[in-house]
Amino acid sequence: MTRLLDFLWLLPLLGYFGGANPPHGHTSSSDGGLLSAVNLPGSLTAGTPLVKNPLAASTSTTTAHGLAVRPTVLTGELECLTAELNYSIGDIVDVSHWLADTGAAIGNLLMLKDATNLTLIIGAGFAPGFPNKTTFAVGNLTPGFWKLTVTPHKKN
């Protein structure tokens, strides 16, 4: 009985007894998913997005984000401007995983973030592999066919 009681203090933290998050998995940040999974309690404030329209290799773009602190989370979306790989004009693809704070560049794309600015650096030959929307075969994106929007967020 003592061993069972030793763990009762943990149940409210797991969401039992009306605690914060239910104990099952989530997939969206709106219901406590991805963002709470990385231990970001509270709310997030979005800063000024960096927009690269269209994407182009061998370029650098800097935007003041207006958050006054280094962003905690970056979210990214690619918007299709010219149909390719069975994506239609206006299709939006979440590429936030490209912006994860791993310290590595993804496909010759690198994001730098500090207390003032976001800087996007795109290397020469940038043409990341991307799955075809209907066949799932991997092809290369044509950078000029896509717009990238990166939105910084700070934890409140």
C-alpha cells in the first residue's frame, strides 16, 4: 500500500482530478499538445513574421520581430505560388520542423534568432526533397514556386 501512495502526488500533474492536461496524447497546440509537450506552460505571443516571397537560393533576409527577447518557438509555413509536385496554388504546408532549435541547417536553410531579429539564410543549391502530394514520391521543390513565412513566438 505504501508504494501506491508514494505515487499519488503525481496524479494531479498527469491531469487526473481536474489537473492541467489529460493523461492521453495530443496532436495540436490548442489543446495542450506539441507546445505543452515541450514544457511551455502559459501563453505565447507572436511577433512580426519574416516573409520570404518567393524563396530564393543564395540569399539572406533579416526582419525585426518586435518581441524584445529571443523567441522561444518558431513556426513556419510554405505557401505554394506555382503548382508543382501536385500541390495547388494556395496550398499551405507546415514546415515548423525545419526551424527546430537543433543547431543544424536543414536543406541549406538556416534560421538565426536573437532578442531583436530573425535572419533567414538560404544556401546555394537550396532545393529540399519534398513528398509529392498525391503519389508520395519525393521530388525537389523549386524555391521560386513557394513563399516561406516564419512566425516567432515568446513565452509569456
